[in-house]
Amino acid sequence: MKITDVSPFILHLPLTADSIADSTHRITRWGVVGARIATSAGLVGFGFTGTHAHAASDRLIAACIRDCYGPLLVDEDAQDRTRLWMKLARQPALQWVGRAGVTQLALAAVDVALWDLSAKAAGLPLWKFLGGATSETIEAYNTDVGWLSIPEPELVAGAQRAVERDGFRALKLKVGHDDPLVDLRRLEAVRRAIGPQVRIAIDGNGKWDLPTCLSFVRKAAAFDIFWFEEPLWYDDVGSHRALAKQSPIPIALGEQLYALDAFRAFVAAGAVHYVQPDVTRLGGVTEYIEVAHLARAFRLPVAPHAGDMSQAHVHLAYWHPSTVLLEYIPWIKDHFREPANVRDGAFLRPQQPGASTTPLDDSLERFSVSID
Ligand code: 0YR
Ligand code: MG
């Protein structure tokens, strides 16, 4: 199955609200920046990364897919995923400007497209191609009800609706106000409204410092918090380690880590309890698998971050035995042939061949942003 063409695409898709915010980002659309890989077999593979839909930086990723990786892939065998990953990720000139950021996001898109192709060629959904499902169900946690930009009354109402109407048994609330007492009040209100059975995770998106976090976790523990995600600056292993040692709430992180080595540093230091790899930030499925196995070797649970809004992650979650939860944010699913849908709080197991990364033609037409 020879690669005949590699072409990038950019989609800017609307959210379920006009805009949302966490402690460090405010966004109005979600960016899907992807690679479409055509082959001599007639099969086409799709993979993509996720962005905050800034056209200028999305174009850098698209250009990297087209101009840097494209020529290295054409005429290659699409099924040589590991060899091609090494060729792309260890290309000296690209490694010089890469290993994190733009080149890594582009690599992620390309690698996911290659896995999509191999699974399609085998006629199997990716989880089956990888070795079969190790869980009966994958539980979803809802992040879309918990944005920092949602005022407290709607936050409480949305959380209740997600639990009572939609069947979620796990939610994630953003924290990170300048005054942490505001966050404590919001947590208390939601916990009171939804009762003790539902899991509540919180996510700080890297805003606070160690003293703020230490004081916060002691108070927030009263509301039975499942994990505290990205409490501190993303790369700061030492502070996470200090917090993990003292916090009554487990620490989760990984969505801002771009390489196996970064995960290794946190895991080896005992600075993380829930490992959150993301195929769109790591170099795709290939490096995700390495991180998931690393977590397994340390007996740490894996809860993928949904940079792809769980389209490819749902396959990896069903397959990898360390997975405990998967994030649900329903912004982009309906633009794909096989949406990552949740019923009664669990992700439906994908059935179509591939990685569920093939966009609808209609969405490609209506939401595309020009590459140049
Ligand atoms: C919105 N999920 C996250 C989104 C999300 C961010 O800015 O990108 O909140 O990636 O932290 O766990
Ligand atoms: Mg997060």
C-alpha cells in the first residue's frame, strides 16, 4: 500500500457555546488540523491534531504536514508505521526545530492517519486492529458542563442535567480563579446538587503556584475530588512531585506533554497519579502506546486527554487495559463519519474500520480554512 499523496486540511468548528474559558484559554472555535493520506490501494487515511483555531498557527502545522513530512512519505509503504515514525520524528533537520509544538502536532496528524489506513486495510476498527477490547465499557466524563466561564447557577444546573438526564457518572470542573475561594464555592454547590455518587475531577490548566495548590487541595478534599489536573505549570516536575506527595487529591496531567521522555520524567519522579496521554500532542498513536505502556509498568491508571475530542482515543481506551476514564467534549463529533458518542455515561464502541477520524465531506466543504 504505497503512499501517493499527503495533503493537509484545516477545519474551524463551532463549540456548543459561543465561547468557553478555562483558567488560561478563551476560545470561540475548535481547530482540526489534519492530514489526508492517499494510497495506491485506493484507501485514504485521516488523522488530525487539535488547536484553538488560530488560522496563522494552524497554517504552520498544515505547511509542516505538506512540505516537511509529505515528501518524506510519498512512495513509502503506509503500513510501515514504526519505521516511518522514526524517519519523520528523527529527521535531523526537523528534529532541530521540533520535538514539541508545531512539528510534533503535524507528526501526530500524520501518524494517526497511517494507523487509520492500516486499520482500514485490515477491515477492522482500530481497537480491534490493536489487539481487541480489554473493557466492556469505557466510562465518559463530561468536561463541557464545567468551564470556568459558566456562572455558578448554570454550572449547577448543567451538572445536574448531565447526571440526571444524560446519565454521566463523572464530571470535570475547571478551577483557577484569582481567588480560589470562588472555586471552592462552585465545587461545594455542584457537590451538593449532584450528591456523593458522581465523580468530580477538577482541572487548573496550569495557572496556580505550589503554595496556592497546597492550600487549595486541603480545603477541596472535603468535596471528594477524583483528581486535580494540571495544578501547576506544565513542565514543572519538581513542584508536581511536591504536591503529589502532600495532596489528599490525586494529581492528573499529560495534555501539555509532547514526548515519551516528558512523561517518563513525571512518572519516575512520582509526580503524577493519573496519566493523560493525547495522540494529538504526542507523536500520534505510536508514541501514545509507549506512554500507556509506561504508565502500566508503574501501575498508574490512564485517562486520555481528548485533544481529538475522543475520535481516535475511544479506540485506544477500549484497547489499553490501564484506561479508566475518557474525556467527553461534544464539539466536533458530528463532523465525522463515526462520531464518538456517549450513551448512559459510556462511550459507544466504534464499529467501522479505521480510527473514526474520517471527516464528513460536507464538513470539509463548509468549515475548511484555506491552507495558504
Ligand atoms: C479549552 N481539557 C483541557 C481546552 C482542554 C482545555 O481551552 O483546550 O480546557 O484542553 O484542559 O482537559
Ligand atoms: Mg485539561
